[in-house]
Amino acid sequence: MARIALDAMGGDFAPQATVAGALLALSELDPAHSIQLVGRSAVIEAQLQSLLTGELAALAVHRDRISIEEAPDVIEMSDKPSAAVRGKPNSSMAVGLRLQAEGKSDAFVSAGNTGAQMAASMVLLRLHAGLNRPAIATFFPTLRHPIVVLDSGANVDCSPEELVQFARLGATYAECVLGRTNPAVGLLSIGEEPEKGNAVTKETHQLLQQSDLNFIGNVEGRDLPTGGTDHHDVDVVVCDGFVGNVLLKFYEAIAPMMIETLRNAGVDGAQLEAGLKHLDYSEHGGAPLLGVKGVSIIAHGKSSPRALKNALKAAAQAVTSGMNDMIGQRLAAATETAA
Amino acid sequence: MARIALDAMGGDFAPQATVAGALLALSELDPAHSIQLVGRSAVIEAQLQSLLTGELAALAVHRDRISIEEAPDVIEMSDKPSAAVRGKPNSSMAVGLRLQAEGKSDAFVSAGNTGAQMAASMVLLRLHAGLNRPAIATFFPTLRHPIVVLDSGANVDCSPEELVQFARLGATYAECVLGRTNPAVGLLSIGEEPEKGNAVTKETHQLLQQSDLNFIGNVEGRDLPTGGTDHHDVDVVVCDGFVGNVLLKFYEAIAPMMIETLRNAGVDGAQLEAGLKHLDYSEHGGAPLLGVKGVSIIAHGKSSPRALKNALKAAAQAVTSGMNDMIGQRLAAATETAA
């Protein structure tokens, strides 16, 4: 049973996309799950009314699993991260996260300002003991199975110790949310050999080899689309947030480019869209900010109702799998081993 | 007029691919250009004989623009970079580069051991004054036009000053080999704003802004497949060799992944291959090691005759455009301005 708070005001297409996403998620989730729509009550009520008497009338049966939590302020995309914490303490983002901090909610999802969500999540949920920084984990679709890549943008300059922490966070996430057993962790570098890479990567390689993680060694850029090396499948790929963010944005832009290129070459457009559908980010349910005590899921600013539905389902999975407790236990165990 | 030395023994498919590539290049190049095949004379002779009495018999007319330069040793792919310089002074790589150092050749192309080619090029050709390190420049195909990305793997940890040097090298290359006027230079980062990025990127942004280069600001991962931002086309993208190498290998692996995905989805294979042909690295003629005094072009280890043909044509273009002299002048001018 999960109570999931959704920032109803966050994202380029809010509140239409957020409210519709909530209804779609409830129609697919176990009936024990509920959603808290956080934001301006009147706006949310009106949007619900409009959808339930219109295109989503068939989902009216799920209305009673939705509650509305009033939050008068909205963080804009252009606001500084600090706005979420100090500037607008009654924003939908701050109110939604505070519900979780107070034990009244189990997870938070937003398609709003990412920097603000990170800052507010760190302040209101706080980090697990033993962590320096949280990391954003994203799914990369591959030929084999989706892989978890982190950090995807929360940290631009990382120490080897932080990258090892990210590996641990990512492995627990892959286990809890993707159901991978003993997830295989790869370190992104520019050659298979341990001595290949920049200074941070080489030191991280040594630390990962000494860790209790299922470390398969370095992976290269070419192993990402295939989902592993010639020798190993991979579940989790670790890199700093600069490289991860560049790669993520590059990958997101490639499918549209390929579709345009092939359509210009005369390939049928509908066939292309269908064939490359699994490369669409909206299939993959948002990116968790791992390391905070709780569940905070970052959805794309351009999230469609479908993308938000998938983010809400990922939040439910994170809650019911007990991911947060498991992260706490794994970090504590690693700290004890090191001590 | 260019005399281009080709490492006849270098690459996974040498000497068949190298000798065939030379013949194909001569059939397309201006008759004033010639090629020096460097390696084991007997092996090269036999290969020439076989091709010219077989599948490439139609190209026999170009035989007299080929000379053979004896080099008894071969650098293996598994050899350390130092092998090229100290271990095997009579390798095809060392002999080919020495021809250029002695004024007997104008350019060198190899599909052999990249680390060895870099080391030997730096020792035998030496760097232009004012440079710390050379950089490998590669073409990235985009929706608009190919862009130059550097560094693609020669330097894993770079200072802001080195990245500015790479920008200058890349701009001169784009001007000479791609014919771009006043090439637009972008800095790869994780946001458009100057304050976005890691520590090195932020400092590099400031230095580029103060430079005489046509700096258009930061570009993001999503701008690479499209060939520019919403506001500007880009000709040259600067990044360190860790990020550049990860991206290059990622990009090279994506077209095959897409083709397999779409073929599985029922799209016609031949149509796909034709549509994505311009994403094939073999269309784009090798990657120059920029910064050395001369022309040293690194071809992919898996180079086909067609890929080597394009690398040889790029070498001819680098020579006839006077790229090497222009790089020297630009670097000297920048040093004077700074002094």
C-alpha cells in the first residue's frame, strides 16, 4: 500500500497532464494505492471535474482514491533551487515532500523544476547516513534490457568514494524496482582495462573491485546501446553527473533524429514510431533521486499523462519493494565493513 | 600535390584493406597526388599484384602513383605505445612518420595501434609551439551537417587552457578540411548557461568567451544529433577526451542497435541500411591527430578499403589546404595576443 504525492502543478503540461496521469496510474495500480494531488485545490478540482466528465469519464471509479492537498504556491521552472525551500515554503513541491517527512505520504513525484526538487528533497527528507550526495538514476533502453545509469546530472564533479556510493544506490534500485538479482555493476570508462580512464575513474575501479558489489569492470560507450560487454550483461552503469547528463540528453535526442533521417529516406513513419517506441523516455517512469530518506521521483518537464502514469507506478514499486529501507541497510552495512 | 604515406600493415584487415584503399583513393584523387605504401615490401607487392590482376584490375592505371617503402617491423594492436618509438624503430608506423619528418612525405595515415600512432607522431613530428597536448578530432554526423568533436580520446584529464587550444585546432580543421568559414565553436556542457557544468567546463567557458574564436556558448548532449542549438548551428564541439571517447563509441554503436531494433519490428533491412548510411564511420575518413607538425590521420582499426580511401582523401585535403601551416600561424597569433 502506497500513498503517493504528486506535484499537480509541476511540468510543462500541468495540471492537465498531472491530473490525467494520476487517473491513468490508479486505473493500473493495485486498489490499495492512493494518490495525493498537491497544489491549488480549486485548479485541481476543476481539472478533475473536466477530465472525469470528458475524455477520462471511464476512470471516475478511481476518484475516491485521490485526495487533494492544498498548496498555494508554485515553483516556476526559472526559479532558483533555493526557492523550493526558503522562498516558497508553501509550494506544491515543499508541501508534497513535507507530507512524506511527516509520515503522511510514502513517495513524491514531480515534473517540475529539477534543481528545486533536489534541494527540497535533501532538506525535507534528508540523506541516508554515510552519504555525501544523492544521485539521479535514469533508465537507458538497450538491445538486451533497460539499464540504470547514474549519476545523470545531480553531481558534476564526483570523488571515487561518491561514485562507489552511487554504485550501491543504483544496485539497490535495480534490485527493488527492476527485479534484478545481484545486479551487475559496470564503471563507464574509455577501455576495458582497469588502467584506462581519467584519474577519478581509475581510482573508482580499484574501490569497486574491493567492494562487495557485483562489479563486472569497466564498460565503454559502445556497451550502452547493447546493454553489456561481450562477456557480461550489465544492470547498473556508474559515471559522474556531467558525463551521465551529456549521454542522457544525447540518447534522448537520437531517436527523433533517426526517425527523421529514415522518414526522409522513405521508410514508413508509423512503422518507425512503433519500432522505436521503447526508446521513448515516457515509457520509463521518471528518475529517482536516490540517497534521500524516502522516495522522490523526478519526471521529465515535458511529461505526458502517460509518462506521469509510469512515474507514479515506479513510485509505487519503490514503496512496496521497501527500497528506501534496503538502501539504508546496505549503506549501514558498507559503513560497518569499512570501519 | 600531396605525397601520402599509408601504413600498409596497420588495421584488422591489412594489407588487403590498406592496399585496396590506396588504389580506390588514387582513382578519385587529382592525378598529382601519390601514395607511399609503407611496410613489408614483399607482402605489399604480392597484395598489389593480387588486387590488380583480380577485383581491382580496372585500377591498374594508378599503379605508377604508388611507391613502396620498406619497413620490416609491424606494431601489433597489443603493443604498448612506446613500442612505436623505442621498441620497433623500423615499424611501418615509425618509417612512415619519419618520411614526413624528413620532408619526403606530406601526410601519414594508419589504421593500426592508436596509442602507438599518437606516441610516434608526437616524437617524430613534434608538437606546434604553444601546445601542451595533441587532440583527436572526429566527425559526428548530424541532421544538419557533420560536426567536429574533439578531443575524442587522446587526453582524459584536460585543463581549461588545453580545451581552448583544442577549440583553436578544431576550428582550423573545420575551416581547412570541411570548408567552414569562421567556424562556430560550442563547449559541451549540461546546460546553456555559462554557470552550468563541472569546474573545468565553467572556467573554459570564460576563457573561450574572451578568445578571438567564434564561440557560441555551451552546447548540450541533445544538440549533437541535431548539429546545433535552437539558436546556432555548430561546427566544432569541444570536450575532454574522456567524455568525447564515451560519446564517440556510444554514437558508433547506436546505428547498428537501431537497425537491429527496427528490423525486428519488421522494417525492411536494406531500406534501413541505406537510410542510415551517413551514420557509418567509414563515410567520414579517419580522425586527425591535431597539434603535431604535419598530418597524422588515425583510421578505425576495422577500416574497410572504403574507409581507408576516405581517410586518404581527408589527408590529401589537409595537405592541399595548408592546414598544418595555418594551425602554426593561429597558435602563434594566439600566443602573441596572450603575451
